[in-house]
Amino acid sequence: MTKEDLVHKLDNMDPGASLTVPEDVLAQMFGEVTLSYELQEALRRIADFALEHRCTFSFHEHEGAVPCFQKDDVF
């Protein structure tokens, strides 16, 4: 998946819908090797990107967690 693919998916999601993206794929899209709480700037860039597409971004750093975008249900 490319960043353009992600933009298309986020922009076309129904309100309240969610989309998970594998951590390694998302990290690569934003120029990182991996995601972690220590990389606050990278997580902030992803969260800002999500907001640009009317979504919220969540990431929980523990084994098996998958980064998730959720479409805001208020436009």
C-alpha cells in the first residue's frame, strides 16, 4: 500500500468505519523504520495526516497491536 492508496481509502470510508494498517507498512510510508512511543514526532505526523482526512489515529505499542484510523462520524 502506498500513501496515495491510504489517502483514497481514508477519504472514501463511511463515518465511524475503521481501517487498520500493518505497522511496518505505515512506518515506511512516513519515513520510519518502526513505530514506537519514543518516536513522538512520527506519531504526531501520522495523527496530523489522519486529521487532514477527517480521521483519528490510534496506536498502542504492545505485541500484536495494529495502527488504526477511524473515520470521524461528524462532518
